[in-house]
Amino acid sequence: MCLSTGSFSQSFLAKLKTLPENKPAPTTQDWLLNKMGLKAGIYQATDGKDIILSNGLIQRRIRLTPNAATVDFQNLGTGQQFIRSVRPEARLVLDGQTYQVGGLYGQTEHAYLREEWIDGFKKNEADFQLVDFSVAPLTNRLAWQPTTWTMNRQLPTGQELTLHFTSTLPSLRGIKVDVHYAIYDGLPALRKWVTVINTRSGKVRVDQVVNEILAMPEEESAVVGSPEEMKKPQKIYIENDYAYNNAMRYELSDQATHWKVDSSYTSQVNYNYQTPCLMEIYPNGGMGVTLASGDSLESVRSHELLLDSYDRERNGLARRQMYRTIAPWTTQNPVFMHLVSIDPAQVKRVVDQCAETGYEMVILSFGSGLNMEDTSAANITKFKEMADYAHGKGILLGGYSLFSSRRIDDENDVIDPITGLPDKGAQFGQAPCLASRWGLDYLQKIRTFISETGFDLLEHDGPYPGDLCASTTHPGHKGLADSRWVQMELQKGLYRDLNAKGVYINAPDWYFLDGSHKIALGYREVNFSLSREQQKILNRQNIFDGTWEKTPSMGWGFVPLTKYQGGGPEAVLEPLSEHLDDYRQLMMQYYGAGVQACYRGPRLYDTETTKETVQEVIAWYKKYRDILNSDLIHLRRPDGRDWDGILHVNPALPEKGLVMLYNPLKEAITRRIQLPLYYTGLTEIASIREQEGKAKTYPLNRAYEVEVEVTLPAAGYTWLVVE
């Protein structure tokens, strides 16, 4: 061991010696097809100077002396390096003063980092200094309890490394900082976050925590141009547990990833040093949290997925596999319908219909009259009886609650930081502050209602959307500085608690990493007032576009059984028996994509023939449920001019693939269609049958493709099974 003892304790050095030495072996396997053997580990390297997190897919190497700093972060499959310049491991703003956590200094050329430079780097005594480390199996923040059909019931596994820092500055004595890194088995990603602990007798205000700082190679060179005009690094995907915006897409919801310019990088091509190649993670709006003695605070948690391609489909598959791994609750996908009534007799009739047709959950929809804020004994008893009846039939029951997009009163509404009034300072105009007295009571009422009625689902409309609140009288926050952080933590805390109790959560915002299960697929609500013919094509476009980054189980669609957002008889399915072909195809489009839609109306069927149709579709879906909930390959986007289709793939199943093909035209068509089968895991021969017909064998070409000839009925569809 050549590590200088410096300020490190003997226990630190002894622990370091117990770590295995890093002996990387290059892997040639494609992790999207086979994750076997890709185990995460924490290693020592460079004669004890470095510590490494690696799983055969990625590695992050941290120099330990004279202070801690990441000096290597790479995709082992491609060899791509993501570090061009050494930066601190984190940054804090405490009581208005900025402090670095870790860090090494002395690099003069910031376009690249040479290994022989590192030994000459120095530390800054004013920074938080590394004093210890610990290694443990990966921990999971959520005590997840799946109570519905679930594709993946395994929580992620891996290893965690925690670096412990303190400061020698008198003003910071008693302030400890832990920087956490978690690396996953079988996934080219790691998670990073920071904990600030106050062990001194006085208070400290945490204004901001920057939990990640990466100076990365630029994606492109531009002699002139602004950061907004230039590409950010494309082969790293960052997702944080700090996202809101009702956009139904993470990139538009992210409130913590910041791409900045790097003025120290003086050899960059851009003449004004405007290349966006410095990435920092911190929450918009800051924290503003005061820690009393013994208190601690956790930062944003960021997930860093290293990509190996510029291909949209492959990168989408990588993101979807990340969700399946780090947030397996998103693979829960119960079959549900939306009921527009709370009349006990009608609820029981629909529960009976669900039990008869294979549906698994009833959601008391918006407009049904459900009020979860009413926790009176009479209301609790009423809905507990409904839940008990549903459970007796093997059906889950849940309901809708609106938080935002509503006015409460001057005392409890969000206070506009500019006007100082409860007027239009909220994202949706006027809205309550979640940390107001009303907001805190609302959260407790939702918990109480669900717990005492036995409800199985919360459909939460308008979860906390990021409103700042300038009130200084709301009991849950002190003022403007901590208002966003506190409200965000309250919202996430509700979802984590419900998830741990087995409650399913539909929420139109990006709270997946804190326990929500499903978000809207992405659609324009007024389009459901258009004709059924238009809706069929538009719905398939929504499915196609909404599944590039989300798995099928992460998004919900919509089917208006009765009038919704306007429209005439041509827009709705009721009476169901009179529009049976449209009803069947709308179900097949959604179930064939693995996407649950909100079938919103008073019933699932009206005649015996309608009942048989619903039963047939649900039985078909459940027969192929595993492959339909598997990853999705986009074949051809619906355009109303020719065929469109999607392909589900899963190399671990007997059905390696399932293809859904549609014909929007009014005449039958015959087409020869190329099927890309690489992600099925097949390499030489594919056995393919149309529906339940006889299978034919097809040799795969060198691009892992086969060509099939298919005849599609007029305005109809078919499916193929690949084995």
C-alpha cells in the first residue's frame, strides 16, 4: 500500500486493505439481452490511492488522497470517458457561505485529464476533507408492497459507497457531510446523493446542496453560439427525484439538472467559453432548511445512466430497463376502469362486471362525487363497505382526489413572491400551499381515508407542481426560501408512505422515483370529443410517441365510454352494443401495447354480446400479458396513410416477441414488413405465427431481421407471435 496516511485513521486504512483489488475484465455481452454476471463491487486501485465502483458495465474511480475527487468515470463497453477535468464531489451553501466537499487542484489543461498529472494535484484546506468511508449492500428507500399484477417484483441489488467528510474550519465544526454512491447489478448506472448532518449544539441553515459536479467532454464544437444553441453530452442520461411540470416527459419535468459553461476550460473551441459541458445537480429554488442540533438533510438523488449509442430506440430501451430495475413498482399494471358514480348499487354492479370480465380494479373517477377529504364516520363507513364488497369479489377499489388547480382561501393559498398576494402566483393560477394548515390537513385526511376505508388506489390530480410560496405564516414552511423544498418533500413523503402500504398511485407528474406508479401517456384531452375513427388513429399515435422513454405500464390512456370534453354521439361508445367493433379495437390497441386506458363510464358492458367481447379481449391480454408488458420496439408511426405497428420483445420469455399491426385504410392491404428481432435474443431462426394460426420459420439476416408478408383487413388489425 502506497497510500499516504495523511489525516486518515487506522480504521480507514484497514478497511481499504480489505477491499478487493480492481481487475477489470472486458465484457462483450449486451446487457439489454443478458445481465448475468454483471455484479456491482467496490474495489481499491492504484496501490490504494483510489477506490472504484464498477459492475463490468461502468466504473467510477475516486482518488482518495490528499482529498477525494472523481478522476475517472467511463462506460466500459465503449471506453468512453466522461471526465475531462477534476471537480469537487459536492458543494454546499451553509448560512449563505459556499463550501466545496472534496476536490483536487492543479489541473491547468481542462480539455482532458492525463493520468500522470493526478499525483501532483493538491487539496484546499478550506474544503471539507475526506476522513473515512464505508461500504454496504445497496439500500432501497421505499418499503414497496406490490398488491397488483407486477412484471418485476425484485428490488434492485448492488453496492453502496459512502465517503465521510468533515471540515477543519472553526465555523464548520460539528458539520458532517456524507457523499453516497450506489452502483447497481446489471445496469450501467449509479445513484448519488449527499447527507448533511449537524452534530453541534447550534443551528445551521442549508441553503443549497449541489450533489453532483461533472466536468464532461463537450458533445460538439462551435466557434460561436450560446449554450442554448449547442448540444449537451448525449451519452449520459440524468434523472433526479426532483421533477414536476405536468409535461408527461422527464426532460421537461426535471428541476435539478443544470448544464453550465466552464470558464476555466480556456482551450475550448468556443471563443466566448460558452460550451455547455459542466453538469451540476441541485434543486431549483434552493432548500433554505434550518437544521437543529442532531438533525440531518438529504439532497436530491440523481441517477446517472451511461449510454452506448446515439440510437433513439436503444437509448429508450436503456432508460426503460433503468425504470424496471430502480423503480420496479412501475411494472405494476392492473386492469382498471373509471366509474363515474359513487352510488353504492352502481358501484357493486360494476364490481360484479369487473369480476365477470377479468378486470382487476375500479377507480371512482373525477366527477363521480367521491370526496376523500371527508373523513367523517359516515363517509368512511360508506366507502369501506364498497371496498369490502369489492375485495370480496377479488377486485381492488380506489378513487380520485384533486389537490392543485383550486382555490381554498387567502390564508392557505400560495402567496405570489412578486405581489405578496394569493392571486396568480401558482402554476395553475391559484392553488393551495401544501405546507399551509389546509395542505397539512389535506395530506392527513388522504392518509386517514385510504387507511380506514381500505382503498387500494389514489388517483391524484394536480400533485405538488413546484409552486413557490412567500407566506411566513404557513406552519409547514418558514418562508419563500424553504417553501418549494418543503412542499416537494411533503408530496414525496405521501407517495412513499402509500407505496409502502400497497396503495397504487396514478399521478399526472413525474414522481416515479418516490413511489408513483403511472402517469398519463401523453394526450390532448379535447381530442376525446372527436369521432371514434379519429380517436383510434390518434390513440395509436399517443401510444407510439409515449413509449419511447416510458414502459407500457408507466402510462395510461383514455377511452370515453360516455361524453367527455364535448363531442356528439360519434365520439362516444355508449350504447356499447351499438359500437362493438370500435370498442373492441380501442381495447385491443391499448391492451396490445400493454397500456392501461381509463375506460370512463357507467359500465363495462350492456348486453351479453358486449360482455363476451370484453371477456375475450381481457382473456387474450392476460394470455400474452408478460410479453405485452415487455419492452416495445417502434416499427412505423401511425399516419393514416398506410400500416402502422409496434413490436414487444423479451428474450427471457417463451414468446420472444409479439407484433401488433394496424390498417387505417378502408380497404384490405398486403404488405411485406421487416421485423427487427435483435432484442428478442433470437440469432438464427424465428418461428412466427399470425394470431393462433400455424407457425412458419424464418431465417434471420445479418441484421437480425426477418421479412413477413401480412394481409391486414380494412380498418382492422392483426397480431403476430414470435417464438
